[in-house]
Amino acid sequence: MKRRLQASESFPVAALLSLSGGLMDAYSYLYRDKVFANAQTGNMLLFGVNLSTGNFPEALRYLVPVLAFALGIALAELVRHRFKGNGRIHWRQAALAIEMLCLAAAAFFPQSLNLIANSLISFACGAQLEGFRKVNGSGIATTMCIGNLRASIQAFCDFGFAKNKGALKSGLLYLSIISLFVVGAVLGNLCVSLFKEFAILACLPFLGAAFLLMLNNEEQDIPSP
């Protein structure tokens, strides 16, 4: 049995997006007022904590990126409906181009405007999460790790119980994506120390490379696990 694989679902594209995902989260947390670009659960938690203490300005600081993240998801869906079936450009490439523009714009906001910068980054992360949900046919996230961690442990358990080599490959795939996210966070920390607000621009080469890899929209056959 074989299934069709688009270039946007290939491991190299997912690897580049995961590096960028880790870098974005490190940048927003370390340089932009300890707000998470990707981990909206953390932002919702801090929103609730500050709301409970009556610290409404702080609560707003965490709520706005969550809303921006949701809008990014909606944008990816709008782009999908607008560009799906377009032979000249894949809809995920259009979403990726918008993401790159948002990240580039965020670099030019001073720390006094962190709310706007974080909103732009969270918006970009939402679009990436919605646009890129599979690699090699398996569901995956390139902007966060919790789902990937669960899937990797399940796959390793399946391999332990049934000696299914496909499950082992899946577990290693998820573990690779998690590792690349962590590498991206390390790079983000280094870039922040060197380039301050412009550190977010380090995401652009990764996203640009992913965009170029998707220029080949031909589908490929890959074996089913």
C-alpha cells in the first residue's frame, strides 16, 4: 500500500518549520515580555491568573496573543479556500509568505510595543500550525511539542508491544521534530543575545527554504506504515 505525499508534508519542510517554531517561542518569551508565541495554553493560564488577581493590564498582555493566534488559524483557512487548486502557487506557500511578512514586521517594533510584536508572532504561529499539520502522512505540529511527545511515546509503546517497525519509524520521526524545536529554541536564545529585537529575522531563512522546497508541488508515493 502506498499513499500520496505532497512536498509541503515532507520531512525537510517540517524540520525547517520546527526550527523556526522553537526560535519564535524563545524570542517572544525571552525578549518580548515573557509571552509565548506558540504555547497558548501557557498564555491562557497566565491570563486567568492575572484576571483572578484583578491585574487587568497583565491579563490583556496574555489574552491578545491568544486572539491573534486564533486569527492566524482563520487566515490559513481563508488562504486555503482562496488558493486551493491554483496551479501557480500552493496555498501553504501563500500562508507561509504572510507568516514571513508578519515576523519581519515584528522585528521593527520596540519593546514598548511588545503587545503588537507578540500579536504578529502569534498570528504567524497560528497560520503555521493550521497550514502544516502532517509530515510523511502523520499528524504533527511544528509550533509546539506536547502533541508530538504524546504521539512519540504511543508509537514507541506500540513498537514495544507489537514490534511494528512502522510505529518505531513514527516514534523517531516525532522525536526528531521535538529535537529540532529545541534546537530552534537554542538558536533563538543565541540570536536574542546577539541581535535583540532583530533576532526574529533569523526565522526567515528557515521559512524561505521551506517555501522554496514547496515549489515542487508534485505528489510522491510513500509506503504506508
